Amino acid sequence: MAAGQIGYGVPSSLSAKVTGSFAYLTIRDRMPTILTKAVDTIHRNKNKFFEEHGEAGISAEKQAISLLSKLRNELQTDKPLLELMDGLSDTESWNQYMQRQQRQLGDQELVSWFKSPWLYVECYMYRRIQEAIWLNPPINNFDVFNEGKTQSFFESQQAVMALCTYLGDVQKSMEKLSENQLSEHFNKLLQVSLWGNKCDLSISAGQENSQKASPIDSLPSLQSFILVNDSNMVWLTLNSSRRPEGSGQKTADRVDIVLDNAGFELVTDLVLADFLVSSGLARHIHFHGKCFPWFVSDVTANDFQWTIRQTMAANHKWMSKSGYQWQSYLNEGIWSYHDHPFWTQPHEFCDMAADAPDLYATLQEADLVLFKGDLNYRKLTGDRAWGHTVDFCTALRGFEPAPLCSLRTLKANVQVGLQPGQGEKLSTQDPSWMTNGKYAVIQFHRPKLE
């Protein structure tokens, strides 16, 4: 068996064991920076905590900062990971997962930051941030990442206005659109949702990362950076359900969108979802977000509701109109928001059927599942050292609840489904192609029929 392989040709997980690797640099540099920013944010809100909660707020602030500073020290000195102690509904699952990791390592060494899989320790850090906040009422509902998410939304206002105006124009002429025109608008909005994923605060360690240009106008110049483009397969999956059947049109009943970032990216997802419903491509949209603040900029229920409220309140005709339409979809049950603890756990998605069978069964009811972003791609592929030409299907390792598509800009060094020689050519032209966010994929997989 080749080095770095674990049984049946499945490659080992990426980790920080290799000095200088992207995983190593992330854990050494980027993750401590995120913890430092979290500490700074809590400290800057000290007066707010005092005004709202008195001395109890100040005491909680000090204690949360102490726990996060301790966490940063554990990370930087490669200490063994500790079990969670907060007694939340997912605590036991996390601690069991740590034991699973320990069994894989054997008795020779303990599960630790630089020796264990990068996907696991990065997820674990965000769960420990949540623990540090949760253990310190009355500030236990504080979102340390909220400021960055709201800033990203406000700094992308021009792009949001342009996108809502485009959507409004399309909807005005929806009845007259030919199949080809509808397909063209679909492809544009799918690509806007794809490139919206560039706006990721965890990859920039919380630095400003917003969208200022008109997203539709940017598309032609970005086309050559899409390394795999299965958008036609996505269109066919949706459109095959729209063919006239009997007296009426049969519409794809449900599209699920597994969300990634708040801010501008979420708006691109909402615009795409609006188009799918208003064009008759889908009847219902289920959005899946996170149960608590995660990977700096990921969408929580609070972010989802806040974004729609802000869009409604905008002093811009098409933006405000979009916001009211989105709220109406939610009120009518056409759209719905869901979260599940599995999305904020470290499991690769091929574990879902066994470890979260209720969520897997939910996804099986969808006609199409869109997975947004880099972390979802890492979990889809197990964050393993696959060869670039390995089929997407192979890397999914049996995860196929429904037809699925990954919309992802590359920010981690895992990428499958490329043509022979494509990865080597990219490595020569642009050595950091897998991590610099310049390239993207629209990768589709349809389950084999029973």
C-alpha cells in the first residue's frame, strides 16, 4: 500500500504534520489570529456587557477571555486536545469523536493540534470558542464574529443593489423568456452564488473581505478560472422536472442549499433561491445553516433573519422589494431555514448516514442539494490527499443522498475531478492555485439508480 494511504486506496487526512504545508500554516498562523481577534472583540464589548448585565457582565467577559487565551496557548504549544465540559446536546458526540481519533492514532501519541487531522482540529477550535462563551452567562449568546459578518454585508451594498436590480429585471420579463434565456439567467446566478463564496472571513483571518463590483459584470472575466463546470448537469436536473406532464408543469419539488458565509455570499444564495422559485424551477427551498457561530463568517439563524430584515429596510427599490419577497416566501412556507448539530461537527459527510441518519433522510427528500463553499467541499471529500484526477464520486465515498452539486472557490489543498495534467499545469502557472481563492468548481454528482 502506498505511503499515506489507509485501506482500500483511501488517502489519509490532511494534517499539520508536514511543516510548511497549508494545514500547518493555518494552524500555526491563521487559527491563533482568529482567537486573538475573538479575545479583542469580547474586550471591546466590555462596556456593553456592563451596561446590560452590570458586574456579572464584566466577570463573564474576563472569564471568557481567560478561557480563549488558554485555548490559544494550548494550540500554539501543540497540547493534547481536551474533552468538552459544557454539557450541551452535542458535547457527548464531540467527546466520542475525540475518542475515535485517539483509537486511530493508537497508544503512541495523544490527539493534538499539529498531529491530528486538520479538518477535525479546525472544527474543534470553533466548538471550544462556543464553549468559552456558553460557560459564561450572561454573555453566553454573544456572537464574537457578528461584527465582521455585518460589516461584510454593509460594505457590499453596491453589489447587492446591482444583483437585486438584475433579479427584478429578469422577473419582470419571466413570462416571455425562452428556454435558452432562462438557462442563461440560471447559469449567471449560479455563478454569482459560486463567486460570492470568495467573501470568506475565516480564510482572511477576519480581515475585511467584501464585494464592491457589480457581480453580473464580473462574470466574463472569471469564466476561465472555473476548473470544473457541471452547471449544465444542474440545469438538466432541475429542468427535467419542468417538462409538461399531463395538464400542468411538473416542478422540481425541493432544492436544498447548504449555506456557507453570511454577508454578500448569503445574498447571492437568496437571489438564486428567489430565481429558482419565481422561474418555476423549484417549488420549495430548504436552507441549512449553523447552530452557533462557526468558521468566522458562516450563517446562523440570526444572520439569516438579520440579512432579510436589512434587505427589506434598504433605501433602494429593488433591494427592498427582494427583501419583502423573501420574507413572504418564509411566511408562506415556500422557503424554510433549518439547522442541525451535524453541520457544526467535524465529521466528513460520508459519516452522515450512520452518525446523523435523520439529517441524511431529510436530504434524501430533496431533488437537488447545493453545497456552498470550501468547508463543505472538504467534508464532502473527507479533506483527504486525493489525486486531482480521482472522480468526485469516488471521493464522496458513498455520500449520495440526492443529486448534489458543490459550488466552491478553492481555499484548501484538496481538489478532485480534474482532467489529466490540469493540476500539474496549474501548479506550474500558479503554485498557490488550491488555496488563493482565485479558482472555483461547480461539481455535480447524481446517485446511481437503485
